[in-house]
Amino acid sequence: MNAKRALLVILDGWGHGPDPKVSAIAQADTPFVDSLYKKYPHSELVTYGEDVGLPEGQMGNSEVGHLNIGAGRVVEQWLMRITRELQEGALQHSPQFQAFLRESRGTIHLVGLYSDGGVHSDGEHLHLLIEQLKDYSQGSIALHLITDGRDTSPHGAAPYIKELEDRISQMPNVHIASVCGRFYAMDRDKRWERVETAYHAITGSLSHHEPCASEHIKSCYENGITDEFVEPFLVSGAPISEHDSFLFWNFRADRMREIVRALCLADFDAFQRNAPLPSRERVLCFTQYDSTFGLPILFAPQPITNHIGEVVSAHGWKQLRTAETEKYPHVTYFLNGGVEAELPGEVRKLVPSPRDVKTYDLKPEMSAQGVTQEVLTGIQERYPFIVVNFANADMVGHTGVLQAGIQAVETVDRCLNEICQALEAQGGQALIGRAS
């Protein structure tokens, strides 16, 4: 069978909003995308809720979008599965969880994003863990809370944590040990200076202490600091002991890899560590963050077969996957059904995201031109199938800076024009869509 030339373009974060006054996409000058709407068939896809394997009304995200795109069918997401299994008593019947409890001899540290956003974690999962562990007799339960503000309101953490403080006030064995914004603890671009600060908070070696987490976060708001950027601080945290255990309760993998590597893996040289490493038996991750870690997991992945990458590979066709760092896992790991390994004939090209800015509103073009160049090279090399993700609309959109969002969208429009012209010249076809 001869392969037809096909290009799948994923415009991350590009969608249709009801109010053009707050839509960077509606306000941007996008002559090429506008021309596509006039010349070619188009439709709108539902990217949230039950149509993509999430609870009714739950917003979608990039991971969910890429899993469903790759599978070509509705994939039940971690949020749905874990919530159901926890409510059905999964912890009491889990060999992994029971083994973790048997090995634990000191403080159990629960680390995760405390948020009701449902993208990387669910606060209700922490509540269920606390209920299961509140009578633990070998030590205390230390909560290390990562604040959101990216997939939730930028000022949602203070009231949410206040509710948690009230919840655990009658549980003498459970306490909030540390708090930090996800900007520090959930990096995925090897910005180790951020991760190092979160590491020192979790290991209890920071000098910044606050008596009340929710009140301190309120004071951060008064100083213009939102949840995502809350600087790490201790509440009742103490230095890690060699007998302590760690349970990481985020279910999404990509933004947990760096902090877990720093806290738990011997093979690590990104910065100097000062805390003892837990034994493998005293670590438990909700899901498989990285198959090379070799750490116990509570919820095993359910394989997704016959996804688009497998089908292309089975026909003996080469395929190119490319994106900048921020979305590289999505066009590889997530599109391939949560499998890290490359498929036969699959070539991956990573374009580094900018590292000279704190937030991408300061550089809305990001690395789109570098990604474009990789696609153009792939077209010249006549790959039968190319997948590309442009991160700009999503990553700049998360900053909430409208003018920067407009520039990001216009950048993508220009890059898309360049790619499609090159593809058309070689008789290829493109399918253009969004993932979040």
C-alpha cells in the first residue's frame, strides 16, 4: 500500500469562545485560518465532559485531547477511573497500598496539587486518602500542598485550603507541612532552580515559616501573587527522616516527573540534595509517572491499542512527531496512549521552549518558528505522516494577558500558512484541529 502524505496539526488551546471581547483568537488578525474556513469543510468538536471520557461538565485539557485524538475513540480518563475506584474502596483492597503501609515507619508525606481543577489531580482524592490514613500509628501524615491557579481561579487556593484546615483540625495526626505554587513544584522544562525551591520546602529545609497556610496565601494576593506563583513556605514542616514515606497523588504524569525524581531517585545531579532518599518500598505514586523510575504505582495504566501511531507503524510508514518542550509529551507519550517508547518508524523532534522568560506572555511567539522549520524539513524528507503541536495559544492563553494572546495566535497563523503551502506543493493533505 502506498502512503498518502498527511499532516495532523494540533493548535493547542485554539477554540471558539462566546464573547469576542475576551477572545484573543477572535481579535487576532488570522488571514490564513480565515481563508481555510472559507475554502474547506470545518466543524466544531466537543472537548470536555463525557465526550472525552471526563465527568459531565468537566473541562478538557491537552492530555485528554491528545489521548482521544490518538485513540480515535472516547478514552476513560484518570479522573473518572480513580474517583470511582477510591469510592469503591480501592485502597483497602490494593496490594500496593497495603504493602506501602506495612513498610512505612515514620511520617507519610502526601504530595500533590491541591485543586478542584481535575486536570492533574482532584482534591477529593486527597480527602479520601486522609480518611484512610488518619489513624496511622507509626508517625504523622504531612500534607505538602501545591497550589494551582492555572487550571482554576488564580485566587482559589486560600478558601480551598481553609476548608482543608477546618477538615483536619480534629485530626491530631494530620497537618499541613508545606505549600508552594505549581510554578515551582510542577515544572516540566528542566528549570531545576524552580524545582529546587519546592524540594527544600517538601524536605523541610526552608527558613520561611508561616503559622497559617490560608492566611499567608491571602497576604500573597494582596501583594499581587496568585496561586500558581506562591513562593514555597513551611507551615509545620520538619526535616525528612530516613524512615519517612512518600505518596504522590497527582494522576497526570508530565508535571510530576521532575519533583519525584528530585525526592526519590538516586540517579540525580540537577542540584545538590540534602535529604535522605526513601527506599523504593516507601514510595507510592498514584499513576506511572515514568516507566524508567521503577517506583510502585497504585493505579496501573490501561493499554490503549490500535491508536493512530500503531496503525501508521503497522503499515511500515515513517512518521514524524514534533513540538516544543511544553507540548512534546503530548505529541509523543499522550498521543501514543500513554506509552513512552518510540514506535518502529517514529521519529521525534524536540524544539526547546524559551527559557529566558518567566512567563510566555513575555515571549508570545515562543518557539513556533523552530517547530515550523522541523515540519518543513519533514515535508521535504517526504514523511508519510507528520504530527505537529503549536503550543502558543494554550501556553500564552494561560497567562491571561490578552494582547500577548493575540500575538501568539497571529504567530501560529503565519506558521500554519508556511507549512500548508509547502505541503500543498508536494500534494499532501492537512487536518487541523485543537486539543484543549
